[in-house]
Amino acid sequence: MKRSFILLACMAVVTMAACDKTETDTGKEGQEETPGPGGEEENPGDEEQELAFDVTAADKTYAVGEEVVFTLSGNAHEIEFWSGEEGHRYEYRDGHKVDITKVQLEFTNNLSNSRSAEGRVFETRNIYVSTDFNGERTVAESINAATWTDVTDLFTLATSYNKENPTESGTGDLTQYVEADKPFYLAFYAKTAAFNVASEGPCWQVYTPELTGETEDGEPVMIGEMDSESENNFDFTIFNIDDENNSLGNSKVGGNYFVLQLGTGPVTKAQGLWAISRELNAGYIQLAPESCKIVKYDWEQPSPETFTYAFDAAGEYDVVFIGRDSVTREEIVKHVTIIVE
């Protein structure tokens, strides 16, 4: 079940420092100033000047690898270059959402300590999805009030124990049971029948559950997994809904697995154990802002008359240059369409 995923953890905010050189605010106290003519110091704030900035290219169509020479003019203190290639697109400077079009769950599992002759059995084992649960995972009233859609039939549940080769669940498609932009919860449920012997109850062990998505472009996305160091961790909470003391017996959540099992009997009434995930979202993922290249980073740097760039792949690119006044932060955005064949 090893795959490469676009992790939801990549939601970390990336600022404009993602550009090749950090932008520098100018005209602030403590900045070294360059003496002007006649020995007088000058900086962008000494004299108001209307921002002017323009960009042109000699041609519109170029070959792969051919240098494109852009001619720059004006008085911008800072200049950014967005090539229009993936990862460097101006329209995604603040990041963007990618819709998830498929949601799938898979895991492996074992069943042990089940003895029908002694009554030590599960009355039922189920897997549920809810889009209206309020998130109170240790409150019986909240769990009972939610609508839980039973998706058990999409999976293969273990009927025996095999340490080396636990039963594979198969891949269950949950797409139709979740809604875009609406949180949902995943739950595993096992109800143990009452039994009179002084032995432990039946045990359901679930290993390495993974809830994955797929974007419109077919890219895999990790939505939920059992990994305490991952921001996508399911963070399962186990709750005994039929015991006022929430007696969990041997039930526990491990590093990449969880166990649902009551303790030593006798057990006088049937009891249901829930393992409920944290709030999940499978409508979209938020990708980090894309980055630019800094052509000029402050007013002290000489203004380049040209900028040269070569594209590695064919396509039509919306090239964007931004000229900015470092004091007022006013900016002029120039688009240049480049076709590479």
C-alpha cells in the first residue's frame, strides 16, 4: 500500500519568500542609503514619482529551449517574473484548491478469540460514514443522533487470525457517501454479545487503514492514515457506547492499528465499541502558493533593460511580470503570451 501522495500536510502557507530571492522592503528606518549627486542622500521617498513599467517580447512563438528576451522599461523598484509553468503561475500566487473526484478506503484486519460455543462472538461488525455527526466522539447521545451510512459491504472482514497475512479489506469506493466541501467522519463499530465465561471477548484488529483521494488529474491524495506524525492522522477515539463507565477492556489505538476488544468476562449485556476518526474533508485540497523569480529586489539595484528565459516544454504560457514601488507598494502587472513549439 506504498504510494506517492499529494499530502494534505502541504497546506502550510508559503509566502512570497518562495521566490528565488527574498523581496526587500525599502525606504524604512535603518536601511543603508546611497548618496546622490552633490553629496545629498536620496531614496525612493525623497521625491514622489509616478510608477511606470512595461514589458515586451520580440516575438510570440519560440522553440523549446530557445531563449526569450523580454525588454523591460520603467522605474519599478522591484520586479517579479512568473513564467506560467506549473509551480510558477501568477494566478496561483495565493495557492489554489484542487477538487477530489474519488475517495477510497482500504485496510487489513484480523479476528481472534472468537468462540461461538462459549458465546464469545461479535453480534455485528460495521464500517460507517457520517456527514452530520457533531464530532462529540465520547457522547452516546451525539453518536446516536447522527446518521451513519453503513458501507461494510464494500469490504472484506476477517473471519480468522493470521499474524503474517492478515485479511485484506479490498478497496472500497466511498465517493458517493461524502460531499464536497462538507466534513465527514469514518467509524468502525463492533458489538460484542453477552457471554458468561471468564475469558476475554472477541478481538477485531484493524491495521494501516488508508483513506485516499484522487484529483481531476488522476493525482493520488492522502486524506487519512494512521500515523501520529502525519497531519492526516485519523486520530481514532474508541468509545463503549453501552457502558456508562466507558469500559474499553483491551481496546486501544496503536501507531498504525487499533483493537476493539472487551476485557475478561463474564459480560452481562451486549456492548458496542466505536472507533471514530477525527473530522475529515474530501471535497478538495488546498495547495500552497506557487513561486516566482525575483528580477529586481530593491530600489538600489540597477534596473535591467532585458530579462532572458528559456522554456523546457512546449505549450502556451501566460508570462507575468510585476513592477512594484517599494514604498507605496503600488504595482503594475504585465501579461505576455508566449507560445513554445
